[in-house]
Amino acid sequence: MVAGYIQGRMLDSDIIQLVRAAIENDLQVPRVPKERVPKLKKVWKCGGAHDFLYGQRAGYYAGLAEGMMLDRHGRQLTEGESEEVFEALQPYLARLRRYFAHYRPAYTKK
């Protein structure tokens, strides 16, 4: 019974607020100059820097919530809580994609 209660537990509302605030802050930060992208691609061995950076940030937001849960309750997020974090990202997806599209290589017509 106790395990079922923990599984169905909702995230603390301030954790979701913190994740949203982190996203809003990230969207306000100036982008890294494109000249640094080749180094990023070499260090991380990734083909698409924009996809890598987008995925890295999504993982960062999940990790932020996970860290707060570990600190407060001494446990990892449940599957439902993890889904809540990704649901909190949904309203920001288009803006995050546009933000990281800055790092997409310029396409030239052949």
C-alpha cells in the first residue's frame, strides 16, 4: 500500500516551478557563438550540435527535478513524476527548438 502511494505521488509544485524558471532563464541567456560549435562537436563526437544541446538541456531539467527529489525525499523520481517533468517542458518545446536551431548548420543549395 505504501509503495502504491509513493508511485502515484505528484511532484512538489515548487519543483515544477523551479524547472520552468530554469527554462525561462535559459531562453534569456545569449547563445554561445557558432565558432565554438566545431569544438563542441569534436569533444562530444556529435554530428548535430543543435540536437545534442537540445537533448542535453532536456536531460538537465529532468536531473534538476531528480536532484531536488533526492535531497528532499531521499529517492529518485517515479515514472509518473518523471512524466510530470516532461509535461512541464511541453509548453516550451517550440521555443527551445528555435533557441537551439541557432546552432544548426547553414544549408546551401547545390
